Amino acid sequence: MGDKRLRTFAKAMRKEPTDAEYALWQMLRSRKLNGMKFRRQEPLGPYICDFVCHARKLIVEADGSQHEGSKRDACRDRYFEDQGYRTIRVRNEDILEDADAVALRIIDEAGGR
């Protein structure tokens, strides 16, 4: 996918978040979580990250059940790792049912505690 097409697609995705993506964004936006600056639906190479904190080299992916055991996701994660990023995958149910635990996990992964 070309750079312009990828950016256009990312912009469209920002306009129609899932319930879990919306809830997670409310937690991450405006440096609310431990002062970290996250961007959402951000192109990185040939992929779009759900949420990325460039300063901490941390990517947070909100995943539904269709992502369990996904070879495509494993490939994406390896690409991001090769770029120096860590990826954590959070289940949509966990975001909606236990946001505090999700927030603590993100802080831990970012090395912020």
C-alpha cells in the first residue's frame, strides 16, 4: 500500500474506532497515562499501529478474538521489533472490563513504574 493510501486509510480508521479502541484512546490521549504521548492509527512502515508511543518505542494493539493466533499479527510484531519497537496486544474485553489493569500493564511495559 502506498504511503498516501496508508495515511488516508489510517485517517478513516481514526474516524470509526471500535468501542475498545475508543475507550483505550480516552485512557492514552493528552498524556493522561504516565505522561506518555501516544498517537492513534499511526502508519509505521507498511502497517498501521492502533496506538504508538514513539518516545518509549511502544505499540499497543487492541485486539478482538479474530486476532488470536494470527500469523499476520506475528509478522507485524516481528517487523515492529526489527524497527526497535515493543508490541503489546490487549484484548478488547480486557479494555472494556478492566481498564485499570490494562493501564498498569502499559505503564509496566513502558518501564514507567
